[in-house]
Amino acid sequence: MSERHRQARWIPLALGLLALGLVAPLLGQKQKFSESTDVVLVEVPVQVTDKNGDPIRGLTAADFEILDGKKPQEIVQFEVIDLMSAELAERPKPVPIAARRHFLLLFDMANSQIDSIVRARQAAFDLLRGLHPTDLVAVATYSLLHGADLVISFTSDRWQVEQAIRSLGSPELLKQRSSDPLALTIAEREGSSDEGSISEDMDSLAAEHVQEMNRLAAQADREALVSEAKTYAKRLKDLARVLDSVEGRKHVVLLSEGFSTEFLTGEQIQGGASGGNRAVESGRLWEVDSQERYGNTELQNDIEDMLEEFRRADVIIQSVDIGGLRAGGDVRGQRGDGKGSLVTMARGTGGGFFENFNRLDEAMAEMIQSTSVTYLLAFQPKDLAPDGSYHKLKVRLKNGPRGARIDHRAGYYAPKPLSERLPIEQRFDLAEVVMSGYDQGTVEANVLATPIRVPGEPAYVPVLIEVDGPSFVGGFEGESLNAEIFGYALNDEGEIIDTFSEIAGMDMAKLGPSLLQKGFKFYGHLDLDPGTYSVRALVRNGATGDFALRVATVAVPEEDSAAPSLSPPLVPEPLGTWLMVREGEAAQKERQVDFPFMLGDQPFLPAARPRLAPREKAQVCLLGYNLDDKLEVEAWVTDHEGNEVKGGKVTVDKQPKRTKQGDQLLGELDTKGLSPGEYQLQVTVRHPANGSASSSIPFEVVKR
């Protein structure tokens, strides 16, 4: 995977296609992310189990009641996600993010020995084997130096998660990580061929890193250890608040040896003839250290505040005592037994405590089974102030079987101003949008991706993103504005194969009028081997947080295949209608290929969503492979629901032309008879011996 993250370049399309990339960039600073919206939809994932912990199936929206505070709410959306259902694989749309399970693997390096951390990594690998393909996984570390540090965001890419686990947060290894700004990837796939040696290096570096953490801790006295425990609670509380920005239920798998509970509860639970106990028994109360006997109340409050924040964020801590994985006879030294703290954190959030096991996926099998059915309820609160305030929720089961247990989020936070969102919250937000896999956002945009085969190399896949100017700018009135652009290609297994990202800064005094008149078009590319991919293009206004995610399916054909293949129909667009931004020079130099969009010796840029006038005739270029004069070509127009419509004539020349980019069939789309509205141009080619291929593109008929 070759990743490209650079400053982009703005150019007027009217300068001509040969000038692409020759104008200096307009620089700008990255801004924060949030979605601005007038209507807030609160999604509440609910799990219902019987007395044995097995999920209860077959419930409907009528079986539930939602209370926002004390006010009953109307359930406006209802969906059932059953991970064990055979129909899930045939689902026509992606599983909603809020209904997907999120697992954050948190390696606690500050409270763990070196050998335990190394074995904890293997436990994490075990857990990955037991998760469902729709589950999203993130990795983070906790250390004395950095606190809670995100290594990789919630992603479907198991290979990337494995690399993050191998790194164990080692600073030296993180220097080698990819520059993906959303942290959905950590390593480039070219390194996967030498995985064994990489793993050995990571063991060495990780051990050195953890050893330094333990060296610092060993120097601490009791007071310092209590202070460290307080810091631990406060930093995990911050992590919990950040995780609230992630939709759905989150499971933090805390891989740790914990901290001694004597700081939390004191000697009273230890029993025995300690010095404090003997002093009390003999009446010498002035010799009793109240914190030592009764625990540190300030620390107790910090722990409870942390647990409350996790509960509010719909986060469950699954505590894993990685000290229990060691051979017997090891001692924890000054830190004492941390089992009690791990139990406290798990029970305080409704999670489980796991110790003395061989495989974490087997140990957590019951939890994974009980959470396999999710009822996703949604409501729209009225008059919700965007002040970040917390609102308690209660979900009741009206008609459920006796003994049923219902688990749901305890509440939700109202939206808060963009300026108050932390950088890591923004990263989670954007990463979650990409992982959703479906079109969303308030900005109007369209994407077009066309695979171009290159002999002996991955296909060159141009990605064109068209962004409507007025909806992108919104109410922004500043002097400069950033367009943040991200592209990801995921295969059928959810692995991220290639990415790009750009920041395009614009001087609104110079470019604002043109931007508001039409918008801008981005030209980037991905490098992809043969296969089928979900290309996800995300564009965001860096000042307001308004965004658009658009998803396109791209099939890259095999080089030696005789079957016909067909890219989306290409409709050339008049020059000068868009501002143009192209990927940086480094990306262009990576793949020096011929410009892919040519009609004869004339370059053109196709429209991702052509806008045509009534009775207009538009040229159509069909680009593909193994297109010959034996093909049967069928083209027609449908409405946006796929129903064939009367009116609109499509003609295609059945004599293909051989070009450097592939085989071309030229045609024409006549909009005569089509009233203003949204349509699809559908094309199918059939070869009598080698099969068929189909493609389509949306277009719009507008009054001019």
C-alpha cells in the first residue's frame, strides 16, 4: 500500500488539462471536525438476554419504550442486527455504525511487567480470531510518559490491527507508522512479506519501552504511587469522554496487572495482624495512618468519577489480568496485587474480569455470544440545546419474556460547538464516517472511480470527487478555508489497500465567487490489484465541519481475463465549470501513466454526476477491456429507484476503438422526453462466448 498525504494544489479548470499540477498550492491549517445539523438523531443500541445470558430474538419496535429523562420518545427508526443470522451477509446495505461492536484493546504498560505485556499481545491476537467481521477494533496504550495514546482508530482492517498490536506503542516503531491522518492504518503493506523479523524487532523494542516504564515506577514511594493511580484514573476518564464520540457500544479490553487495591480500600479488607490493626486494637489511634487503613478517599472518588464517565459513554471495561498468564512464582514487587482494581473497573461498568486463561477468545466467548443481537432504536429529541449537556436515558421492555435483562446506553451528550471538540474526537469522528460504508453528510458531492490497467503493475484508478460549492461553504464568512479530502479503498475483507489525503487551502477573496458559483473537482488516484473494492471519498469543510462521504464500488479486472469489463459511462464536461484541485506532485510522480481520459488526441474530464438540460445531447464514452465487435450492447435510462422510464434515448457505436487506456465505445445520450429530475444511465455489454458486464452512472436533468 502506497499512501499519499500531501498539500493539494488549486487550479482553475479553465487553464486547461495540460496545466494540471503546475500552480503553487495555497497553504492552510487543519481545522476541527464535527457534523453541523439541525436535527439530532439519537441512536440507542439495545441488547436483551435471558436468564442464561443468551440473546432474545424476535422483538419489534412495539416491545420497547424510550424515556429521555422522564419524557417518552417516539421511536422513529428500528433495526435488528443479528450477527449469527445467515441473512446478514446478503444485507443490501452496511451494518449501521451504532449497531456494530467496537473493541478497544488497551495495553496498560504502566502497571504491567515485561513478560506479561508480551503474552498480552498473544491474548489480543487470540481475541481477534473470535470477533465477527463487522466488529471494529482499535488499539491504544497507557504509559507513564504519554497517558492513554491511540495507536490505531476503530477499523475493520485486521491486518493493520495486528501491526498495531505488534508495535505495543513503542516510540521507535511508531516512527515507522503510516502517515494516515485518521489513524485507520499504521503500516504499509509492502512490509508484510517479512512479518517474522518485524515481529522479533518489535518484541525487542517493546520490551525496552516497558522496561523503562517499570524502572520509573520502581523508584516511586507510596505517596508517588497513589499520585500515579490518581493520574491513571483521570486519564482513563478523559479516554472515556473521548470514546463517547464513537457511536455504539464500546468494549475496552484492558490488558493489565492493575494497581494495588490497598490504595483504594485500605487494610480493612486485608485482615491479619498488621501494624494498623494492632494499634486500633490497643487504642493507640494516633499511630494509625487513616489512608493506609481506610483507603484514599480522594482516589476512591477519582475512580468512581472515571467509572461514571465510562458508563455515560456506553463503554464496558473487560478487564484481563495479564499477570495471571505468567508462570507461578513471580511476584509483583512494590505494586502489590492489582486484581482488585481490575475487578472494580469491570464490575463498575458491567463488564467481565478474566484471569488464568489460555485463549482470550474462548474466555470471552460468552460475552461475544450475548452481544450478538442488537436492537437499534432511534429517536429525535426536541429543542435540544447544542451545549454538550448530558441527558439520561431509560429503555423499557414492554412485552418481553419474564427474566429478560436489557442493556443499553445510560444516556447521551447533546452536540457541542466545533471549537470544543478535541483533536482525537475529530479523528474518531472522521474514521467512523469512513468505516460506515454508506453515503452521508450535508455537503452535496459525487465520486467517480475508473480502473485503468497497467501491464505488470497495480491498476491506476483515477478518483474524481465533485463538491457542490454552496453546500460546502455553507455559512462560512472567513478569509481562508480548507477542504480536507480523504480517500480509502477497502477490499471485501474490510482491509484498507490504499489511501490518499489532501488539504486544499483557498483564499476566499480570490476563489470564493467561483467556488460559490459551481464548486470544485478533485483529481486523485489509488493503486489497486485485481479485485472488487469499496472506494470511500470523504470531503470536509475544515472550518465548519460539514462533510460528505460518497462510496463507489470499483472492480479491477484481471489482466489475463477474456471476460468483458466496463467502467462507469464517461460523459465529458465543458471546461471552466469547476475549480480544479489535483493530488500533489509526489503522487503524480509515483505513477507516471498516460492521462486516462482521452477522445482521440484530446484530453477531457468526465462528470461524476452529469447535469444536462432538457433535450440536450451529451457524448458518452464507454471504457473497458475485451470489448470487440461481437458484443451486444444495451443501454437505457431508469429513474433513481431503478425503474425504466419513457423518454431519453441512448445510442452506442458497436465498433470499439483500441487505445492505451483500454477499449472505447462511443455513444450519445439524448435527454429528449425526460422531465427535470434524477436518473441513471445503465449499460450492459454481452459477449456470446466470454460473458457480460454492466455499469451505470447517475445524471440529472435540470432547467437552464
